[in-house]
Amino acid sequence: MTYTIFRKIHLYASLIIAVFLLMYFITGYVMIHDQTFTHRESGPEVIETTQSIHYDGAAGDAAFADHLQRTLGFGGKLTGQRKTADGWRFTWFRPGVDIEADVTAAGDSVTLRETRHDFRGLMNGYHRMHQYNGPLLYDLWTLLYDLASLSLIVFAVTGVYLWWRHSRRKIWGVLCLSASWGLAVGTIVYLMLTR
Amino acid sequence: MRKWLMNLHLYGGLLCSSYLVLYGLTSLQFNHAWLLPEKTTSTIEWSAPVPMPSTFNKQAVADHVKAQLDLPGWVHPWSIQRDREQNFTLEVSRPGKHYAIHYDPRAAVAVVTEQRRNVAAIMRNLHGLYHGVPGLPWLRPWGWFTELTNWIVLLAVGTGIVLFAYRSRERRTNFIVMGVCGVLSLGFILYIGLVG
């Protein structure tokens, strides 16, 4: 009975989260093999446009940021808003793209700078996007990120249990487990004890 | 064939089980810091003689001080400062330790404030650590372990799909669950990347 439950947890957790989990391991692979992937020599592509806008409310508030996104038609997660010498600056982020909007103090003109990163920047963006601070779409992403993280622990725990129940000759499994946990614990102890 | 795939899935999973737990815990910690709170467990201050360098270029002085003190880790370029009296401050860190260094070249002395970090901080530093740490040769196997875990996870997903496909009783349901969740996940990933 317990074996069946553990097996179903192991199976369905993987079926549900597999694609999202793969995304994390693939983007992580690109990050650790940074030099293998081509760099864009010219750096990120920057597109700058200036246009006039109309807004009835206060130009510095969060609703204004929403208004900018809706009227100028771009997506992304709001990551900052601050007052500058000439007005306000809003920043947004989505994987591979940073958007910066400088709004005049009168709130009637906006300069939009869209910085598009290369493939590595896109992978980096996907991998590092977390924190529950809205909007809803990005909080959903963070929730899936948490589920993917939790699933890794679930796979390890249920996997060890399933192996223990399933396998008659345990020597190879014990060796694999010992190597794995020996290396992890040994590395942590090494870092704690070395100068 | 099935037995081979099962063994690959099973023993590969066992071999990287510790890394999966570490990945899982540290990834959760990025969103929920209270799960694995990072702390400084001790701070000590010590000093050591460091001869005057041949150049006063900031990065070269920092590298010289680190080498003379025989400290493992990375010098943080943004931390290197030089005051009017030509004294230098810099920071060096490695998983589990942080060193704040004040160097007086004329007195040829470096004063080091050494902070030891707890296990949670070490675990977080080990998340995805692949290139090793300068001066810590025994950390190289961890880089291989990172690489191995990446490949094993990719293999485990592939072999897992083939293995459940062998079970005719559950095959249809499983493919439907995986298909629906896969399409939704992929759609969501693409939507976030392309539209936001």
C-alpha cells in the first residue's frame, strides 16, 4: 500500500512538473557552460523610442506603470519605480528583456528603452526569476518554481524508498547512495574546516 | 531493455539524490529565506605581514594581498578601494567564509576580519557551483557532480517516460496527464518569454 502511494507520488509529481523542471536544468546547464554558447559581440540590442502619452492620474504611481504597459503594449514584471531629476523612472523585466521608461515630470512624454539580451541572457532570465511580488502571472511562475524545487526533494525521498522496497540486492544502491551523500556531506565539512 | 532503463533510472537517481535535495532546498530558500536562514557563526580578526607590491594598480594589489595571505576564494572587484593614504580595502569570499581585508602597504601589514558562515550559506553557495573555487582543489569533484546531476536528471525524465509507457494499465492516463501538463507548462514558459 505505502509502496503504491509512494510510486504514484513519484510518478505524478514528475508527469506534472517535468517540463518546468527540465527548463530549470537546461537553463542551469547554459549558465554553468556560459563560454560554450556564443556571445553577441556587440552586447545587448537596445531599442529606444520617445512618444507622448496622456494620463489623468498621478504620474509616479503604480497605476501609471500599468497604464504605460497597456498603452505602449509591452509585457514584463515591474521591478522598480523611482523619482529622478527629470520625472520618474520605471523598470520592468521579462526573461531576456529589460525595459526602462523615463517619464517627464509633467507626465506627458515617455522615453522607452528596451534592452534585448542574447540567448544566454534569456536562459539566465528564466532561471533567476523568482520572488512572490506580483503580478499574478509572475506569482504563478514563482509557484511553479517552488513546486519544481519541492519535487526534487520528493523525487529523492520517494526514489530512495521505492528502491529499498523494490530491489532485492541492495549493494549497488547502497554504494550509489553512499557516494552521493558522502560527497555532499564531505564537501560541506571540507568547507567548514578548511582555512 | 526495460531492465537496463530501470537500472539507469534507479541508480542514476540514487547517485544524485543528495544533489537533488540540495538543489530543492536551496531553490526553495531563494523564495523563502526562513527555510534555511543564513548566518555568520563566528567573526575573528587577525593580521599578517604582506610586503609592498611592485605596482599600485588596484586589481594587482588585491591579487597580491590575497596571494600573500594564502586565502582561497574570489576577490570581489567592486570591493577594492584605495584611500588617500594609499591604504587598500578589499573583500574575498568563498563558500562558507568571507574576508574583509584592510591593507597598509607602508606598514606592510594586512588586517583580516574573517567571518565563518553556517551550513545553510555553504549549501546555497554549492547550488550549481561548477567552476570550482580558486585555492580549494578538493572542490573540483563538486563541479563534476553538478555536471553529472544535470545529465542524470535529463536521463531520468527520458527513462521515466519510457518506463511508464511499458505499463499498459496506466499508459493512457499517464500520457494524457503528461501531455496536458507539458503543453500548459511549455505554453506558459513561451508566453512569459515572448509576451511577459
